[in-house]
Amino acid sequence: METPPQTEPKPNDEAQGAPEMGVPWRGLLGRMLSDRGLTKKAYLNALAASLDYAARLATGFVINPILVGGLGDFLYGAWQILGRMMGYISAAGGRPTQALKWTIAHAQASTDYEEKRRNVGSALSIWALFAPALAVIGGVLVWITPFWLKAPVELSRSVRFAAAVLVANLIVTNLVNIPEMTLRGENLGYKRMGMSTLLVVVGGGFTALAMVLDTGIVGAAVSTLAATILSGAFYLQVTRIQVPWFGAMMPSFPEVRRFLRLSSWFLLWRFVLQLMTASDVLVLGRLVSVEFVTTYTLTKYIPETLVSMVAIVVGGIAPGLGGILGSGKLRRAARVRSEIALVTWLVATAVGATALLWNRSFVGLWVGPDYYAGRLPTVLIMVMVVQFVLIRIDANIIDLTLNLRSKVLIGAVSALASLVAAGILVGYLELGIVGLCLGFIVGRSILTLGYPWIIGRRLGVSLLSQFRSALRPAFATVLLFAPVAWLGDSWTARTWPALVSFVGATAVLAGAGAFYAGLTASQRTAIALRFRAVTGTGTPDPDDAAA
């Protein structure tokens, strides 16, 4: 009897969950790092963004003490203030890279590569148009900085030169970020995974070297510029390899005008977002005291880290949805958006419940128990944070539609309403942190209703149906937050190892509770299928196969 001929395995056997013989963990790792399908790309983008964020946190934790020792109290404070000032004037650069990212993401399914190259050309045109304005505004800032900081005469020149280097870094950043934003717009941001994380560490190494060489604040600024240039060169190389069409073509005047209009809306959104995220500290400091600001920011540290983490992850996932929206698959887009919102809510609720239970212990071990704001302020801070996390999901999705007018206008109304409400509650009723949080929660409720309304009109989903689907998760959040907030003032971890172990166990239990209490059976099945698609242990989603 003849032995049947051996057949080669099909190329997609691994994607179908075929077991890897020999080393099981290697097969699982290979499936998890495979990029077949929209789900896997979304997961890999989120993983890459999380690794970079973790590297920034760890690098900052190590570098900040080195900076304090190398610069001294005054120059370290000046360095921190210069960083904030650069954030405020960065919008003067025109935001061409943001417009490029979402334009590319919207046209992800398109094979009109000449149009995409003209989009890159439009981004370069906007950069060239705004660079002189940014240089002028930065020049004024460079000149006045020593007077504003009341720098001693012997330090004025160093402060001014450092500010000039940081302004140059802003201008260069808007240029060298064009390849990176093209890569992200094409939903390929994960292709930089590992190396971009290493670049974060290398940038921190540049700063540490500047301190070792005793180059002061000027050396810190030059190290920042060097890290930016190195990162730009890396992304240029990666984008050339991963995006074959990448390049620039001369755009027509109407194309530049359209791109300028879009960039202008992103610029305005930057101002609105800054108003929404940075004005709470200003209100509290102006109407109460600086001491209250210290207590508020230290209590808010963990919740604020949650906001940054979720925002970065959602920002990594969102470009994948752009290809679906751009190709007109609205029903599929609505389903994916719903799943993103549910997963985000699940993570935010689990982490939020854990923080409510152990934030008092964390603050006590970190800086001392006197800096803990109390049970009610902590609960309201967490509610405010979770609310804003969910708002950011729809804000990112609206960016994909390239219709930012309504988003910016409603955002501006919400920001002003938050400031007015917080001002009344803090300034006149003297409710302190409680009043601040209530004011912002009330003001941001405009976005909680407004952004789903905008998205619903685009996707054909009524606001009423969205409200009904949110009732069960909202009830589950209350069900979880109430008892842990009550127990948070009586349960205490006295050492860091104990706190870490308690936090891990609480996060698992809170996540399981939110999963079963807040999601319907069909939603749990959908999320489980996504998880199995990520790990390669189940049948791929047909939508992913088509992606």
C-alpha cells in the first residue's frame, strides 16, 4: 500500500488556530503577534502604544531625580515650566500631522496612492506655512522667559538658549512626525513596536548624559532635540519599508486649502482639549489655594494615569476603524465602536474600583497620608475620569469622519460650562475639590450626550438606543464603586509589596464583577471572541478576514 503524499500546511493554518507542535508557548506567542485581521492589528497597535507609555513612565521615574540633582531647584522648576509653555504654543504649528493621520486613516481602503502622496504634500505645505509663525511666537517667548521666571542674571542666558532650542524642537517635531503619522494612519503603528520603546529609553539616556557632563538646562534641551531627530529618522525608515506608496507630491491649491481647513479645526480642538484637561488645576488654585492643588493632583495621580493609558490605547486602535468608515460599512463600524466602548468601560471600571479601594494606601506610602483628599473627593475624581475616558472614545471616532466642526463647537460649550459650574461651586459655595469635580461632571455631560449624538447620526444609531445600552454598565459601575469607596478608608496596605499584591487581586475580582454584572450574554460572547481572535485560539472573525 502506498503512503499518501504529505501535503503542505495551508498558509492560514496558524490563523485558524492550528496547534504549534513542539513548543506550545512559542505557537501562542506567534499567534498573538500575528497581524492578520483588523482585531489583531488593533491589539498590536494598543500593545505598542502601551509599551511606549510604560517606557515613558519608567524613564521619567528614573530621569527626574537626575534632573533635580543636575539642574538644582530653580532650573528644574524652570525646565518644567518651559515644558508646559511649549505645550501651549505647539498649536501654533498648525497641527498638520494630526490632519494627515486621520485623513490617511479615513482613506485607508483607497488605492489612490497619488492622492495619498498629495495629502503628505499638503501636510508639508501646512508645516512650511505655520513654521514662521511658530518661530515668531517662540522667539517672543524666548525673549520674555527669563523675565517671567525672574531668573537670576547669571542664569538668564542659559534659560533663554534652552527655550530657543525647545522652540526649534517644536518646529522640527511637526516635520519629522509626518512619516510616523502616515504609518499610524495606515493602521500599521505596531510595526515600530520594541524599537520605539527603546528610543524612549535612549532619549532618557541623552538627558542623563547631559547631566553627567554638567551641561545644565541647555544640555537637557539639546538632548530633547537630538532624541526628536533620532526618532524622526527611525520612523522615516520604518514608513518607507512598511508603506510602499509613501512619498510626497505637489498638491493643488484647493487640496491645500481643504487640508488647511481641517488642520485649523484640529488646532482649535487642541485649545479646547487643553481647556478641558488643564483648567481644573487653575480653577482650584485661583479660587481656593495652592495647597488644595497639591492635595488634588496627588490624589488624582492614579486616576489621571488611567486617562492617559486608555487614551493612548484607544488612539492606537482608532485608525483601524477609519478604513471601515471610509469604505462605508456603517453597520460594521457601529458594532466595532460599541465593542471598543465596552472594552474601554470594562478596563476603566475595573481599574477605577481598584483605585478607589487602594488609592488612600498608595498616596500614604508615596507622599504621606496628609495628601489624601478623602473618600467623597476621590469617588468624584474617579467618576469624572471614567466619564472623560468614555468621551475620548467618540472624540477619536469623530476625527475619523474628518468633520470636526460640531465636535469642536460642542467641546467649547462644554468646556465653558464646566468652568462656570466649577467656578460657582468652588468660588461661591466653597465646596472645594467636591465642587470642582461636580462642576466638571455637569459640564462634560454635554459631551456625554453630544458626541454619541454626532456619531449616531453618522452610523444610523439613535441616541435613545445608545442610552438604553448604557444603563446596565452604568448601574454596574455604581454597584462596584459604592462598596469599594466605603471600604477604602478602612482597608490599608502598610507596605509596597502588600499593596501590589492587593491591587492585583482586586483588579482581577473587579474586572470579573464588571464583566458579568455590566455586560449582556451577547456582549460577553463578542468580547470573548475578540480575545480569542487576538490569541489565535479561535475561529477568526469573518470581518477580520475581509479586512
